[in-house]
Amino acid sequence: MRFIDLLTKVVFVFMTFTFALALAGEHFVPVTVYRTGPYAVTGAPAANGIVDYLKMINARDGGIGGIKIAYEECETAYKPDRFIECYERLKNKGEAGATLFHPFGTGLTYSVIDRVPDDKVPLITMGYGRTDATDGRVFPWVFPLMVNYWSLSTAKIKFIGSLEGGMDNLKGLKIANIYHDSAYGRETGPVLKKQSELYGFELAQFPVAHPGIDQKATWLNIRRYKPDYIILRGWGVMNSTALKEAARTRFPADKIIGVTWSCSEQDTMPAGKAATGYRCSRMTGAGSDYPVFKDIVKYVHDKGNGTGPIEEMTTHLYKIGVLSSILTVESIRTAMQKYGNKPMSGEEVRWGIENLNIDEARIAALGATGFISPLKVSCEDHEGQGKVKFARWNGTEFESASDWIETDQSIVRPMIEASAAAYAADNGISIGCN
């Protein structure tokens, strides 16, 4: 009888434990990627970074607060209609629905930006997307975290000013903006115009049609314009093509300043010697010698569970993927502090994102000191006022070319508020915090 009683108790405890695990469920994270199409060479490393970090959190920590992360990839091929299909298919998946989406594309962001308030699923558009969504009083469900397009632009002009010995020396310079002729490429037009008026430099705009392989006519016009600096706002093959064309027209690479999405090894290596000296902006520090990456090796790659080749861990786009998943996990973790130890819904995670406070202490705990700058989000500020670093391609790898540079919110914030207010007026939105 004693054995039977003991066995009954063991079975009861086991069933109770199993039931508790079933109740715990999983957080569902959609992973929309583009491993195919003309931008696959840039999309694949970012996707691998996203997934590897989620795998590491599950393996090292048992998930977030003991609740595992379930994720599912969906291929967009960097096309808005494909992203909409992924969004509609995945938004209600999981015990509590999707926690959030990273569209990974400005056009993709615009394709669902009017749907998310009704669906109550937040978007994180880290370093891309619709800039005026920084004003959360108008766009409560969209978060251009770290640094938005306009903020990045002010950092670029600050960097050029530092190369010239001060912002006053920008006056009279000629700056050409070569941009991908898409929603992404056109997004910085207004802030560059504002900066040219403020600092007195001459600005000329040169659009490049998708995908950016044929640029000969563009560079003929640039050669005639004779700029002092070029801002390269490309994506995918457009970037390496631009660096090659610059070399053919004998324009020095060290006078070309690229944006974050023109700052990967996939941009520089195909250009060969033409890329040496090229500089560009980043939301992350140089290299990958950070504890967080060592943990990815230990808990993912060393277990034979790496999503892609381990060699790509040092690349910029892989690190962008890791950073995006850090923001995902920290948003869910923050939401759980308010809503409890259960799978988080999109509505709950929206609160988590809006209350993110990743300070130096938290960055250290993440094993990311030097990898990212602090971030503090609020209803009014869905960006968090991250900082920007610049990197220089030395012919074999990127090296640091600056300290962290603060963006100029005295320029950006009034423009954001005016643009968001106009959107609110056009769409009958009452401005305010929930």
C-alpha cells in the first residue's frame, strides 16, 4: 500500500508539473525574412542573427521568465504584398497571438501601418520605416527604435562636419545624396533639405531605380556636379555598384558616407579595392567581441544548432539581426513585469516596448557593453534617442571611425511632430497618450 500511495503521489506531482508547463505556453514571435529575391544577400545574415539570438535565449535561459519563445519564419522576398500575407497568417498564431512584428523594410512597414491599431499588434521598425511614427501620441503601435531615418541623417551631417573641422565649415560645400528610389530612399529628403538650409551646404538628389545595378547615367551626372561629399543611401547590390562606379569616375571612397543600410560587408567586399576608405553609419559598435556573441557560440553554434555559418557572426547585418531580437526579448520581458508570467499578447508587448529602459546596467547584463547605446522609450518618443557610430572599411574589415554621436533632436523633433500632426488631422486621430 505504501508503494501504491507513493506512486500515486509521484504521478500527481508529475501531472501537476506537466499541467503547469502547458499553462505556461510560449511567447510567439513571427520572423519575417527575405532569404530570396534581389536582396537575399543582405536579408539572410540578418535573419540568421534574429533566429540565433532567440535560440540562445531558449537554450541558456529557458526562454523569458521560464516561458519559451516559439518563432516561425515567413518569406517576404522584400515585397509588401508578401509581407501582408505573412502578417495576416501569423498575427493570431500562438496562445496569445503574435507578440510583435519586425517588417524589415520601409515599404513593408507602410503596407500594414494602418492595420496594426485594429489588430493590436505592434511593429518595431529599428532604424527604418515611417519616421514620424516616432511620435507615439499619433502612432501608438509603431516603434522606430534606436535611431530613425531623420535622426540618422543628422548624425551623418555631424560626422561630415567633424571631418571638415566644424559645422561652420559645411557652408558652401556640395553634397550629393544618391538614394534608392523607393519609400526607404526618399524618406530622408525633407530632413536633408532642412539641414542644407540650416548649415548652408548645397544639396543635389540622385535617385537610383531598383535594384540599382545600372548606375552609369547617375554617375555621369554626379561627375558633372562635382560634389565634395556623397551620401550613399542604397540597399543590396546598389551599394557595391555605387562604390565601383565611384572608383571608375575617380571619386574618392573616403568622401562617400553611407547610411546604416549601406554599411555591411556584403556592400564592400564585392567592390574590392574600390571600397577601401569608405565610411558609413551604424547603430552598433564595431567587431563582435562581446559576451552576448560568445553565448550565441556556446549555446547555439557549439551545439550544432546555428542557423547559418558561424563566420558571418562578425558581419554587420548578422549583428543587426541580433540587435533586433535583443529588442524583441527585452520588450517581452518588460511586458511580463506588468502582466505576469504568461505568454504575452501584442497589446501587452506594446506596453512593454513603450516602457523600455535599456540603460548601461541592463546593457552590461545583456553582455552588450559597447555593442549598443542606451535606449529609453516613452509615449511621446517611440525612438528612444539611441546614438550612432561610424565605421571605416580598411580593405579587409570595418574598423571604428568615431565615438558614439548624438543625433540632433532640435532639428528632428519639430519636424516629427508637424508631420505626425498632419497625419492625425488627415486620418481623424486624436493626439494623446493612452
